[in-house]
Amino acid sequence: MLRPISLCLLAGLLLAGCRKVDFGPNDGINYRDAANQSGPQDPTDWQADGNWKKVERKLFDKTGVDVESSGSGGHRYLSLYPNPMSPVARRATLLVDMRTTGPARITLVLVDKKFKQKGTFTLEAVPDRSGVFQVALEFPADTYKQNELYRMYYAVYDGAKKLYYKGHGDFKIAD
């Protein structure tokens, strides 16, 4: 039979293992229409992040990129639009206005509200002459449920896997 102190310890360990994403203010997303015009904003989204928690850094273990570093560059602007996206189309554009016109790589790791990994993608980013890179992303219904929030972690780095910057943004499939 377990003693009361043992039950408390066991309950504490089980609760510590339950990770939940804090999506932040304003419904947890940066509202953007199909033309990338903004609505209510979550000031924590689509910005370069500083320190990540261990569980966030672990998402990038297989990339070989040191996401513990602060990064050597930045970005002028990053967004995902439309957000929320249509439950029919389930498509959005990731736009990154980079500070370089040279090629880079972007690794995206998507998680649900319980921090369960839903997808990982590495993209070769070749910005245009003004430093802008855009890519269309699809969010299939069997993986991304309608009226749910998801988080996209991103790391942008060079060919030698030197980190430029990292961050996160939240998105939703509309109802």
C-alpha cells in the first residue's frame, strides 16, 4: 500500500509530465486576413524568442542547430496568413522578411495544445532581392482539427547550421 506522501509525490510527477502550451493574450493568435492585414495581436507571436525551455529546445535536437544560442541575426517581419485559416482551404502563407538575401534554412515544428508534435518541416529559403521569403503551407484535417489552436516553432539558420533566429507563432483553423 502506498503511503500518503508517496501518493503526493506520484501525483506531482504525473502533473509535471502534463505539458500545456500557453497561447497568450487576444485569443492566442495574431489575426491576419487573406491579404496579410492585421487584426487583434498576441505580442508574443512571430517575434524572435530569447531563451526556450528545455522541452522547446528538444524539438530541434535532430536538426543539429544550436537553438540554445541567441542567434546572430534577426528578421524584419514574420507572419502566417490568413490566421485563423479557412476550415475548407486549410492553407496559409508563411512570410519571412529576412535581413539577408542569401539562402537560409527554416525548420518548423508544429505542436498542439498538449505539446504533442504534429509535424516537422525543413525548408530551403531563398529570399527575393528585397529579402522576402514566402511559402504556402497546408494543414490537413486528419492532423489539424477545426477550431483548435496550434503552435509553430521556427528556427532560421545558415548552411553551416549557425542560428540566425528562433521564435514561435500560434495559429488556428477557423470554425
